[in-house]
Amino acid sequence: MAWAGYIAFKAQVPAIRFFLLGWGFLWFGVAVAVLRAFGFIPTTVLTYYAVQISSGLEMLFLALALIDLINQERQSRLQAQAREIDAKRMLVDTLKNEEQRLDKIVRERTVELESRVASEKQTLNQYIRFGALISHEFRNPLNIIDNQVTLIRRLAKPSKDTLERLEAIQNATQRLATLFNQWIESDRLRHALDQQVHLEEANLAQWIQALLEQRLDHQKGHTIKWQSSSATISCLIDPSLFETAVRNLLDNACKYSPPDSQILVTTSIDAQWALVNVSDQGPGIPNEERERVFDDYYRRTADASKESGIGLGLAFVKRIMDLHQGFVRILDQPGPGSLFQLGLPLRPPVDHEH
């Protein structure tokens, strides 16, 4: 195995360096364990768990090897596509005076490209369905764990130490569920322009009120207050997508605000826009970072080590508002905190007079 790895390394086989590092860590851990077992080195936490630690490092480097292979394959595909484009350009330049033959080649290439696009869409749909299935299979046991922890807290009268452990389990379970939801929403939103947005007429004031009353029972430790300047605010929304946008803003507001603080949600009308404001009492966002927070995977340096997240929530919000032909922006507010505003085009009232 070692000799084959050396030959592959000399041949510059993709990802072999990660493979060799993984195997090297594993054998190093085995060697440490053997030496400890025979008393050549003292027993410590590191030497006692040397095999487990080295196995974990091996898995990490094998995962890196897989990522490297995927990246190499992707680069190869891109290079192949680039070569294909260059070849096509040369073909067009060469045959531009032969109109009939050029038309035939263009038709053939068009059919081929359409076939490829259809194949890519089919593969993408299969991937999304597979991702939804995996997410569903994981969320079911996570929900069971969460429900059982809630029942234990209510019925078993656990001690304070046990309550803290149950709280940690429940928080971790909810975090995993959120990550799976973000995974699915990421795939949907990244390809949403290829899908139909299902817009429905809604009274935004009543819709927001119902969402706050029915779907935010997990926002413990904060008071969410709702106000509306108008009882009727008519607009078009995709309920599923727009709920994702509002929930992301509320999740961020609760995450960065002090415990027991108030989150204010308001709905109003301004000219041709239906507006939803979400105001928190957190640390706020500097002016120079207000545009970048809507980029994929962007996280403020000050928050990256304090709060969990992968920097996709606000990027999702912006995509959703773009699909609604609306906007999201950050406004100044008196005092601490951040004020996010969602804007949707108002749906004018129907005139029944003739």
C-alpha cells in the first residue's frame, strides 16, 4: 500500500497527498497505541485515544481527498467546455462562407445543446428530490428527539443539571433541523429562476399576524411585538418563500439580540410598496457592511466566532425579494440594533364600478 501510494504520488495522481496524509495519521496513531501498550511511552489522554484521534484525522483527509477529486473533475469539465466553445468558434469562422453546411451544423448543435440542458435539468430535479428525501428522513428522528426532550422536561421533573443537558440536546436538535432546511432552501433558491414562483394574493397585515401567532413558538427568550398602520395591505406573495424570508430575519433578530429583549415587527404602506419592518436590539450593522451582508456565505468577522450560522440567511432573503420584484434593505433607527425592511409591490384595489 505504501509503495503504491509512493508511485501514485510520483505520478501526481489527484488527491493522493490527502490519501497519504490520512493513512500516515492512522499508522502514527496505531504506533503510538502500541508503544503505550508496551509501556514505552506514558499513558495520557492523547496516547490513550491515539487510535480514535488518528482515525478521525484519517476520515477528515479522506473527505478532503474526495473534495479534491470532485474539484478536479469539475475543472476538467470546465476545461472541456472551454475547448468545445473554442472549437465551435473556429468552426463558425471556417464555414461562414458555406451557408448551407453552416445551417446544418448549427441545427445539429442546437439539438445537442437542448438535449444537454434537458438532461441537466432532469439531473438537478433528481438531486433536489433526493435532497428533500434525505432532509425528511433526518428531520423525522430530530423531531422525535425534540418532542421526547420536551416531554421529559414536563413530566419527569428533572434536576437543574439534567435540565441544562436537555436544553443543550434540544438546541443542538433544532440547529440540525435548521441546517437541513437551509440545505433544501439553498437548492430551491439557487435555481428558482428556472421554476415558477407561485404568487397568491394576500392581506399582508393579516398574513404576518397569523405567522407570528402560529409559527414562532420556538423563539423563546424574546418578546415579538407586532404593529400595523393599516388593516388591509394587498399584495402578491409566494407563501412558502416569503415565510422563509420573514423567518430568517426574525431568527437573526433573536440570535443577536440580548435575552428577554423585544423584537418589533411592523407592516405599513408607502407609495406603491407594502412594507414589513423587523427591528431588533442587537449590536447593529456598520454602514460599510450593509451591502455585503446579503452576499452568499458572508459573515461579519465580529460575529463569526460568537454565533452559529453559515452566512446564507440574508442571501436567501435577497433572492426571495428579487423573485417577488421587491427589495430588502437596512435602515437607520434610533438607539441600538438593526432595522431590516422588506418591500413588496402593492396590488391596487379592484375597481368594480363601470
